[in-house]
Amino acid sequence: MQRTVIIVDENKSESEALCSVLHQENYPTIFLNSLADLEKRVQETPLSVVILDLDNLPVNNQFIRHLKRQKENVCIMGLSSRPFHPELEEAVSTHLYACLGKPVDTDELLYWLRSIDANN
């Protein structure tokens, strides 16, 4: 069973493009443009992958750690145009399943999602 992908990004056009690709691959998606409803959505979704835009959202190590503790089987992925986020060093090394570069390579994204489905 494929996980629902929750995309959290302030950039609507980028998110719509990702949602379109995921829909073509039969991944159910939920788009959020802020972190406000993320916790609730993660609780409501039995199997989920959360994709966070690390460049534009106010996330830190504590937020990502809390999200992971809230629901242990959630897989968290990051998107970033930057090669390094020193403020997220702990989260990137411990709690993120993968961090993808922007613009997103759809083949790479699908590879990681399939990997999550196969391993969990």
C-alpha cells in the first residue's frame, strides 16, 4: 500500500507540479501551504510521507524531532535549493529520510518514495 504524501510548501506552483507527478504515479497527496495543519493531518493519515520545503518554512531541529515523535511511522523528506542547512544538522542526519535538491528530479523523488514503500 502506497503512503499518502503530504507536501508542505509555500510555493503553490511547485507543489502543484509535484502533486501532478505523484497523482500520475497513483500516490495520494495532500497539499498544505503552511505548517499550521500539519500535525493534525499527520495524525489523521495512517501511513504518510511528509515533504517539507526547508528553504521557505520556519522549521528547526525541535519541530522535526517533535513531528517524528508524534507519529513514529511518518517518513519526513526535505526539499532545498541549498546544499547545507547548518541549523538543521541534527534533523537532517537523524530524522529526515532524504533531502532532495530543487528543482526536484521526479525520478529521484519516485525512487525514494518506492524505497519507503518497500522498507516500511
